[in-house]
Amino acid sequence: MYMARKSKVASIALSRIRRLFSLAVEMLETRPDLSQRYVEIARKIAMRTRTRLPKEYRLLVCRHCKKFIFPGVSSRVRLQPRREPHLVITCLYCGKCMRIPLRRRKSEE
């Protein structure tokens, strides 16, 4: 019974998080302050229900200042082929960089 209730809470939380992120993307051009608030609420829902943000949404939140960063608007995205290929996302609010490794597929090796 406890696990069923927990999964139900997690599914409700995930649907609300998805809705808040879609609203944040919609409001980014007209009201950037409101889109920041939507993402803040979504993060609080995830923390309170102990659910992880999906990866596509986790990449839209700065790891350092926890602000909503959208590629081309409030962040810069670059592809670095040196060493191990990786994606570099630079937050234009705090100036910090997030590096995301791009792993090769098993079939290419």
C-alpha cells in the first residue's frame, strides 16, 4: 500500500513539473521573472516528493545558481571535441560552465 501511494504521488509530481517547465518556456520571452519562479516551484515539488527531475529538465537548470537557463537566451551551448567529446553549457547569469560528457555508442568502437 505504501509503495502504491508513493508512486501515485511521484506521478502527480512529475506531471506538475512537466506543466511548470512548459509554462516557463512559454513565458520566457515576455516574463522571464515568472519563468524563473515556475522553475523554482518545480524544483521544490521535486525535492519535497523526493523525485528526480527528468534529464531534459535537469539540463535547463544551472547547477551552480539554480536558475532557469534556456539555450540561446540565458545560456551558451558549445560542443568540444577535445580530449573526450563533451557539451559545455555556460550560464549567462553566473558565468559558470557545466560539462556534459558525450559517450560514444558501443557499435562505433
